[in-house]
Amino acid sequence: GAGVSQSPSNKVTEKGKDVELRCDPISGHTALYWYRQSLGQGLEFLIYFQGNSAPDKSGLPSDRFSAERTGGSVSTLTIQRTQQEDSAVYLCASSLARNTGELFFGEGSRLTVL
Amino acid sequence: KNEVEQSPQNLTAQEGEFITINCSYSVGISALHWLQQHPGGGIVSLFMLSSGKKKHGRLIATINIQEKHSSLHITASHPRDSAVYICAVGKEGNKLVFGAGTILRVKS
């Protein structure tokens, strides 16, 4: 596609439910990143995929968070047993290569946990 | 102390003014990014730089690796430049550490 596509754009869920957020990066971009922007807080890194290498999960806040990237393209971020503090905008970005690539961001998925 | 510090936090300017936003960081980096976020909107990458200076239209970004400092300049500012400007440093590639952002408002 022309840009990084994320879905859903908005998600409201009840505490304790699982949610899945999807990211479709720019075609040909080998690097894919998930970031989170919480209300009143800045952006934080969550997880990073580079090609077929094992992902860097060092930013995931708890074991309720997981992500996978199938076929080196689409990625899904899963949050199990959601909590109110998980409410945030989840941003996906992709780049051509890890150390040299300009980042292209999606519009984000706004998650609200009631 | 945060690894990435931006100043000022808030900035109000009159249309046409020259604007500078500063970013200091305390870690070794592979690159520094300047990002723009409009209210309710997504994030756009303005610059990625690891040395020297880059220019794009009315925007100029500079970095001093020795002093661990970068500046974003906007010449002839316009109300459409109103946005949040975010400095982010890549400690390992694009595994970024973000500054808190500078909220810029340009009045006509």
C-alpha cells in the first residue's frame, strides 16, 4: 500500500477482554515497530521486528502483551486481559532498514479500556 | 533525568517568526529523528540525521554529536506549522527513546 495502515482506528473494550491491533507496513519495508502513546505521557517503544530475525520485545510492559509478524509483512499486537492503564494510542511504523531507514508511521489505533 | 530533553515545552509565535526547538540527549545514538504530530493526527517524520545539517523547505535540523544536542528551526513560521514536535533518538536503530515534545502554536 501507499502508507502504513493500522486497524482498527478506534477500539473500545471492557476490562479483562483481549484485543488485537493490526499493522500493514509499507510494501518492501523489512523493519516494523510498535510504539505506544498514553494520555498525558510521551511515546514509548514496545517491540521491533527486523526481517526474519527474532523480535526485540524489550519494550513490552507486561507478559499480557505480545506481537507477531506473519510472512515478514502484516503484524498483530495482542493485549490479553486488558487493563485500564492499557488505554493509549498504539502506533505502528515501518522502515526500509533498521539503521538507515526513515520511519513511516501509521495513523494509530486508539484503545480505550473501560 | 530523562535521556532525551526538549525545550521549550510550549512555544507560541507570531506568523513569520523564526522558531527554534532544542533537544539534548544523554546516550550514545545511531541517529536522531525529528517528528511532527498534528492534533488528532498521525506522526510524520521530518528529519533523520546522524551528523551535520539537513534542510527541507522552511525546516532546518542540525545536530552536534560531541555536545549531544540537536535543534529544529522553522523559518517564516505559518499557522499550519502549529503541531507537536518530537525529538527521538535511536539507541539501537529505530528502537527510539522519545522526548516529551514541544507544543508549537503559530498565531496569524
